[in-house]
Amino acid sequence: MQGVSPHSYTHGHVVAEDGTVTFQCSIDAEKWPWLVLHPFDPIVVQSINFWASVETASARGTWDPDKWSALTHITWQCGKPGVGHAVHGIGKQTGAKGSPGFQIRFFDANDALVYQMDGIGVIFQNRDFEGWRAKAKLKAADPVDVSNFVFADAESVGVGSQSHCFVSPLIEDKQPAVQAMVPKATGFMPVHPYHSGSGDHVNSNQLADVVRQFVNLWRGETMILSSGTIAFNRYVELDRPFDVKLISEDQAAGEIKIVVEQAERQCATFEMNVYPT
């Protein structure tokens, strides 16, 4: 994903000889509106994951802005309840050539751990990405007019505006499910307060938001994550419905597994642990 923000979330980078990068984090909610959300909100987790991983890679000279890349796997562990937003961190490079990885730890103003994130991505070294994506979109189902998609009530999914709701009312079958759709016209800044991105596809922030909305709708309460793993298998197309389904739940352990599918193809799986509310 290529970002479109004119701002830098991390700053004051210091690069060690081994490539380890220490940095400070922005606390400016005017530049980063998602900072008004709970630190463990999935939107915050995925936003910080993207910007910090890209910016620390840029600081060490291992990020090529002219190449397309995609996150394929992320695992994160949140700190203890009550920690504040991240104010500084440390990151190191992992993975291999063509499949870069990272591990980043973030700390609050009291030096308490806020997150540890471990991610793996892929760089499209030998592919005309834009041409390939154009062909993929042509093969996908036709876009759906947003006026023809029935969205759930904003309050029921925990968002402040109806235009920020991306999921349908709950579908009760063998397991709870929803249909979802992220409209290109309203799913990105400046129309949406939290989501930036290339506009080519539904990004990880938006998918995390969709899953959060689904769980809030199904459970009837706000989801606060303690940890999670996401595997991204295929791009999810904008302006086209996709399915979000509960695969399994262990209430006692606070474990939830959810799958995202579009056109009968598995696009992503979310395995999450939820703090008791």
C-alpha cells in the first residue's frame, strides 16, 4: 500500500550500525485523527503498524517508494490495559530480500509497552503492478452503487457517522456473518477521518475497521484487542461487497477467528484475543 499523508508519524530517527531504528511518535491528533481512539482500537493498531514500518525502513534506507508492496502477515501484542498512546519506539528489520519483515515495539510516556508488532510483506519486484491490478479489477464483479447496499445502523457498530459504517445488518446462519463494502468515495480521507491509502484496494486499516464493526454488531459491545494475527491472501476490491464470517469463538479464552471472503475466495483471516469488558 502506498500512503498519501503529507505528514510523518515517526520522527527523530536514530539508526544504529545493525539497522535498528529508535524513533519518537507524533501525538498530534490534528495530523493523525485516529489518535483520539483507544490505543488498542484495530484502526490505531493497523495505522501505526503501516506508518512506523514504512518510515523506519525509509530511515534505514531499505524502503523503495517507487515499488509497490503489500503486507501479507502481521502479529501484534498489546500492553496492559491503561497504557497510553505510543510516544517512542524501536524497530528492526527481519525477513529476506523480496519478502521484507519488521519487528517494532512502542512505548507510552511512562515507558510502558503499548505494542509489539511483527510483520512480513512482499515487494512486487518483477510485475507491472498497476497493469496487473487493472486486469484483476476487470475480472472482478461489477461495482455496486452504495445506495443499493443496506448498511447497519452506525450506533450498532460503534461509529459516529452512517457514512463510516461498512457492514450490513447481522446475518444469523450457522455462524454470525455480515456483508461488507468499502466505498471509494467515502472510505478515505478527507471524507473519512481515519483511513488513508492508495485508493487501489481495501487496505489493512479498513479491513480491521470492518472486522471491528462486525464484532461490535455481533457482540453488542466495543471490542478491545489484547493481541492478534492477520494473514492477507488476496486484495479486497473497493465498491464491491465481500463476506465477513465468524469461524470460531472461545468466550472463556477471549479468542475469535474471522475470515474475509470476496467472490468466494478467501482474502484474509483474523485471529484475535479480546480483553474482557
